[in-house]
Amino acid sequence: MAYAGAVNSTDGATGSLNESVMGASYDFGVVKAGVSYGENHNDTNTKTVTLSKSIIDIDFTLSYIKAEKDTTSSLLNKDREYVTLSASKTF
């Protein structure tokens, strides 16, 4: 099991960022799972659930992402949900 956290703050700067991210992952053997939660303070809150699996040396990742407006002044015009599937191969 792995977990991580990070904070980035540039208070007072033009285009300032004030964000934090927390995440955890676990290898179940058959599939790897991960969850994360991130805040871009006074803008968006993002939750992600990820499943990863390698089949015949191709890495597949299925992700569900939910991005929610934090305030009415958010850069996001409405709450959004995404499902992504990616495949990658290293040669």
C-alpha cells in the first residue's frame, strides 16, 4: 500500500496556486487500485478512482474523475464527471 500528499502554495503571486492532493494505492495482485482527492482552494475539488492492469505487456488504466466547483467564481463552469481508458506500451 502506498499513500502520498502534497501542498503547493504561492500566496500573493499573480495567478497564485493554493492546492493540495492526497492519494493512496494498493496492489491487489490481479489489479492495482488507486484513489485521490485534490483541492484547488476556492476553485475546484477533484476525486479520482483508478484501476490498472497489465495484459500482454500492455498497461491499461481505467479512471473515474469527478471535478466539482468549489465556489461560484470557480474556473469550472459546472460540476463534471469523466471516465477515461488508456493503454500504453513501452518498447
